[in-house]
Amino acid sequence: MNKTSKTKERMSTDPKPAQKFIKFETGGRPYIEGKRCRSCAAVMTSEPLACPACGAREGYDSFRAAETGVLHAYSIVARSYPGVATPFVSAIVDLDDGLTLKGNLINIPPTPETITPGMKLRVTFDDALGRTDKEGGSYIAYFFEPAEQGA
Ligand SMILES: [Zn+2]
């Protein structure tokens, strides 16, 4: 969505990541950081004490997650908390490097006719739907959008 590559340090007033696994390049561009188990190579977004796949406590290597993937499953959400616009599409996406993430699918009509499991998606980053911290600072969150759109 925002493809301008600014080469500046992040300021304390810059948006904060809405999830711990959203990291920022030196230039400020966000990306998703995955963790890979050193024992079995299972991938995840957190670092549990013991790997949930193999039980090992060998630790994890960080990697920059793929920004493309396919839609695994979705749900069109028709009701939510006050202030949350509906309908929106909650999606489970299998990224191309094995990471599976849940997030909102945007830039597509929220209808079963337009959304197909297996469709190619890409990760995009944007303001976290107006969420702010106590000081009014904004958050940046990840979303998914159709890979063909605006390419
Ligand atoms: Zn493991």
C-alpha cells in the first residue's frame, strides 16, 4: 500500500507495531519476523520456551517472513464491537515460507463470490484501524490483500 521507501530512523512518535512480530527495517518499512525452531525447523511468530512441534528447547532463529501466501480459510464477520466497521473478512493465510497467520483480508468485496480459499494474497501494512495508545500514538498492523491487485 505505502511503497515509499523513506530512509529515516524511526522516531518515538512513529506508529508502534500492533503485534510483537512486526519489525521495521532501518528505513522504517515494516515486515513480519518469523521464528524457526533450531531442532525441527517448525515456524511460528513467538518464542515459546519449548517448541510446540517437537518439544525441544534449542531456541529459535529469526527470519524475515514471506510477504505472499495463499488463503487457507476465512470468515466474513458481520458484527463486532462498537467502532469496528463490519462486515470485514477474517482470514487464515499460509505464507509461502510455512508461517500461518490470522489477519483481516482487505481490498476485496466481503462476499463468498469474490473470496476463494487458495487464492494468492500478499501482506500489506497499514494503520491498525484507528487504535491508539494512551498518548494517542497510532499502531501499524498487517493485513492481507489480493496479490494481483495494484501490482
Ligand atoms: Zn521444534
